[in-house]
Amino acid sequence: MSEEDLNYAVEQAGLNDLVNEKGLDYQLGKSGSNLSGGQNQRVEIARALVSKRPILLADEATSSLDQNLSLQIHQTILSEFKGTVIEVAHHISSNEKEMFDQIVDLAKQS
């Protein structure tokens, strides 16, 4: 991955403040133990953006983020990620719902 790709992913995932404070060489700890839940989620989003994976399975990817950051992250993932995005979420705003091609609501399944 290029430095440009890394910097882009950091910015798009909302990690600029963390990187400016701790640097890119910061030790995240085992399973991200040195980060908050929201920071861990944003690191995973940055990894997804640079990974070039064909499919992104996001399980509660923005559950620890405030509504504005969640909306920003969804806008980034759904516009910048080149593969298929499958997201599992218990709560999603109406603004975020409009960004998806298809939504399956399991509560409405019989």
C-alpha cells in the first residue's frame, strides 16, 4: 500500500486526530486494547479501505460512533469501497438507509 493510500484511509475513517496524537507507529495493543471502541471501529474501516477486498462484511461497524461520524463513515464506505458491502446493524438512521441498494429487515421476516 502506498503512503497516499494510507493517508487517504486514515482521513476517510476519521482517524486524523488519533494519528496526529499518537503517530502511525502507535502500538494498538492486543485486539486494539489501547483504543476506544469507536477508534477500533475506525481502524477496521481504514483497513477495509486499503485492503482491496472484494467483499466487506461490517458487523455493527459504526455502533460505537456518534450519529454524525456514523453517517460520514457510511458515506465513505458506500462511495469509496469498490466491492460489495454487507452490513449487519441493529440501528440505522433513515439517512443511512437511503445509501444502501438493498436492506433486509430480519424483524419483518416470517
